[in-house]
Amino acid sequence: MNKPFKFEIDGIEIEAQRGQSIMQAADEAGVYIPRLCDTEGLEPQGSCRVCVVKQNGRAVSACTQPAIEGAKVENETEEILGYRRDLVRMLYHEGNHLCPICEASGRCELQAMGYRLGITQATKYPYLQPARPVDASHPDIVLDTNRCILCGRCIRASRDIDKKHVFEYVGRGINKRVGVNGNKLAETDVKLNDRAIDLATCPVGCIIQKGRGFFAPIGERQFDKKPITLGVGPGKNRGKS
Amino acid sequence: MKKRIATVSLAGCFGCHMSLLDIDERLLELLQQVEFDRSPLNDLKRFTRRCDIGLVEGGCCNEENVHTLQEFRRNCDVLIAVGQCAVMGGLPVMRNAIMHSDDPLRECLETAYLDSDKVYNPSNQIPNDAALPLLLDKVYTLADVVKVDYQIPGCPPSGDTLWNTLEALLAGKPVELAYEQLRYD
Ligand code: SF4
Ligand code: SF4
Ligand code: SF4
Ligand code: FES
């Protein structure tokens, strides 16, 4: 029953255990499937769709879809790269992403995904330019959801690891955003050393540790020289320098 | 025949033009292949004839920017948005989302000319001379106003990025940038 089985990603044979997602099996085999809402140590939630792959011809999110024995999975085809480019572009258009002034620039996973996917083309979407208030009430932490991609990583880290429920989704549809459990961050029990506040938890520049902006010089930031790939996430190589 | 290039800086800081000068001695190579038409580099204020490539730095923050951009679109076969300001508004676009303001433009002007304690403005007026181009309600990206054929992101894009893009365009080849040459900051 619990025997490992095999399937293929872009023609490469991958071994998987029963119950593993396509992403987990791919990670163990060292094959990178791009992702934003999924990160090591948190339950997958399957919301950003950047990990979209085709399993036996059907588009699924690799982080939540169980691997199937003998399945043929497409990961880096032109069609799928096109979907991923559009998804990443829409995330850019939905928020306010001013990379030249952003603390996360150079270590931001959204930006790194744009680089990896080679996004330069003229855009077909409008910029929504929301005006979301910045919450700088906490002595150690700033929350700027103008850059939020609604990945839920802060929510899951706070709920499942810190056991605090500091962050939660509020609103629906286009008005959905991340809120805090209280009127402002200073009124919650959030602490600087919570996993939710770890620089590796938020993939973009929403959760900022005061006094730590722009800590790595240009040229030495995480994604300055190397594209985003496996091994990015809390406890890995982010936010250490 | 040499290709013709026109360049302009709209709501930009001229950093992108400075970056073009950063191609250093390759400028001479470029001048073998192209002739500059309307551009701040040669101080030509009007198009002398139709151009193959238009490089536009900066987005649109006033009426004059819009007219200039439309003129570039009319006169250039390939229109390229150069730098974050042209691509997505860049730093000037910050005025579109001044927090909690129903009237971000007014708040921006009042802070810049009246309210800030750093301001020295004895007349206590916001400049409104008829000779000044009218500010737009918001800062617009190039693609908001005209069809843009290509974008070169970066603030500014490096000299190498600009050079590789121009070289490929002039040779009629697809643009291929090395990983380090594609930047949004
Ligand atoms: S969060 Fe990332 S993509 Fe957004 S402005 Fe910051 S660096 Fe750029
Ligand atoms: S604040 Fe950061 S971690 Fe939280 S949902 Fe937004 S992007 Fe994700
Ligand atoms: S993109 Fe940067 S360098 Fe270019 S005009 Fe805008 S602010 Fe200046
Ligand atoms: S990583 Fe799978 S949906 Fe976000």
C-alpha cells in the first residue's frame, strides 16, 4: 500500500510517497516548481496559483494536488510560463509595487519571480493603485499592505506556529486584504521574534522590521545574482545578512 | 540608411538618460548605426522626420507630458518605455495613493508649497502661472495613454541593459537580457 510510486515532470522521472503533493515530491527530487503562497514549514493553501502545472493535461496547483502514479506533469512549458507571467503581472497591478523604494527589493519573492519569468513586456492590465493605510503603530514592526499579495503566509505562521492569530483576511473579492486582530498592530500580542514577523515569512515587503531596512547592499541581496529556486523560506537562506 | 532615434524625459529625473550615457565608448558604435532626432542629448526640440525608435523616460504627470507622448507615438515606429517611471509611474506615482486623502493632488501641492515646515514661500500661494503645464489628477504610465511596444524596466535600467536592448532592436533580433540585466529597481 505505502510503496513509493513514480510519475514524470517534463519527462523527468520523480519518485513520490502516497499522499505527497506534486510540489513535495518535486522538492524532494530537486525539481523546482515556482511558488509564492507555499513555503516550507507552513500548510499549503493553494491560493496564488503561480505553481500551476498540468497533470495529465489538466491545470492544477502543484502545492495542493496529490501526485498520481504514472501521471505526466508539465511544469516549464511555454503555455504554463505564460500563465505564470500573467499571474505575477496581475499581482503587480493589484497592489502598489514601487520596487525602487521598497525595503524588500532584492530579496522579494514576487520581484524574483518577475525576474525568473523575464517579465518586461508592455502590460495589458490597468494599475489599480489602491491606497491602503500603513500601520506603523508597533514599536518594532510596520505593516504596509500596499504590497500585499494575499498569500496568507503571515496568517498561517501566526496561527499554526506562533499560536496567536495576529493576522487574518478581511473583506471579499477585490476588497479582500490582510488585517490584524485589533484596531492596530500595537494592540495585538505580536512580537518581533514571532515566525509571522520573520523576514522570510512575508514573500514581499509588507511586514517590515523597524531599523532593519535596506540591510544588504545592492549587488549582495538575495536575488541580485541568482534566480529564485528551491530552498527559499523560513529557516533557509533569507534575511540572514 | 541609419536608423533614427528620438528620446525624451517626461515625468522622470533624467536618470534614465544618464544611464544611456553610461554605455560609454559604445556610444560611438551606436552613432555609427543611428542618428538622433528629437532628443535632449542634441537639444533638438521638434521631430525633423519620422523615427524608427522612440525612447521615453518618465510617465505623464501634466498635460504637456501627454501631448509630447502622443507626438512620440505618432512619429515613432517602435515606442519604448524606459525605466520604472515610464513603465509603472515610478516615484512620481506615489502621489496617486496619498493615504486617506480624497484629493491627493491638492494634498501633495499643499504639502510641497504651503504646509511643510521646510517650505520658504512668502507669497503663500501654490504656483498657478498660465505658462505652467496643468498638472493631471493622477500620474499616468505610458501604457495608460498610448500603445507601448516595449518596456525596459529598472530605475534606471543599466547602461548594459539599454545597450543590449538597442543592439538587438537595431539588428532586428529578439531582445535577450542576462539575469542581472533585468531589474525593477
Ligand atoms: S514588495 Fe517586492 S515587488 Fe513589491 S515593491 Fe517591494 S520589492 Fe517590488
Ligand atoms: S502581509 Fe505578506 S505574508 Fe501576509 S498575506 Fe500579505 S504578502 Fe502574504
Ligand atoms: S526610472 Fe528612475 S532613473 Fe529613470 S526617470 Fe524614473 S526615477 Fe529617474
Ligand atoms: S504556491 Fe501553489 S497556489 Fe501558491
